Amino acid sequence: MKAGSCLCGAVKYTFEEPARPIIACHCIQCRKQTGSFMHSTAVDNDKFNIVESRGLKWYRASDTASRGFCGECGSNLFWKPDKGNYTSFTAGSIDGATGLSIEGHIYCGFKGDYYAIPKEGYQRKEWES
């Protein structure tokens, strides 16, 4: 079992390993929310548990998903689709070493002009747009 939290501790979660390898998302929503691009992993909902939710706020980001963040410190934490049995969470919010690595990049066509995506980041071409 691993744990994670926001910066101030008002939102905490646990998850059972293994988690999905990290995917870097360059979509406009992720860039707006993080200031760069989102590095996230995911597990099935039955392996994910929010253990402290006092600061948790959800933002309806689209007609297919919501984004969770801490309303106290502003930490970006979760992405949850309406359909699908998983929760994505930011790799940086995991406590300690993650043991994970970036598997690929998605929505590369929307990346910022201030950084480059390494060639090996294009492994997951079916997710590009």
C-alpha cells in the first residue's frame, strides 16, 4: 500500500500497487491546471481510497470527466472519468519514491512551445492527437 497527499495534507489517499506507468498529458486542460503538463498514474477504483477529504474539491472539467484538487492549498491531484473504473492521480503527489517511470506522452499536438518531448515519448501513438 502506498500513500499520497496534497501539499497541506487536507487531502490524503492510499492505493494498492501496482499503479499504471506514468503518462504525460499535454492537453490544454492539463497545461492550464498544472502550468506545464500533467504526469499521472492510475489504479482501478477498488484499489484507491481517499482517506482525508476535508480540502477536496471537484471541478467539472468537461462533459466526460472531473478534476480533483485541494481547495486549501491548490494542489492538483485527480482526474476521474465518468465512464471507466479508475482514478488518475498526479505522480508528484505520491509520498516517497514512486518506482514508476514515464511510459508515454498524450495530446502531444497541444504541447507548449517552451519545451520538447523526447522521441521515446511517442511510444503510445494511439493516444496522440
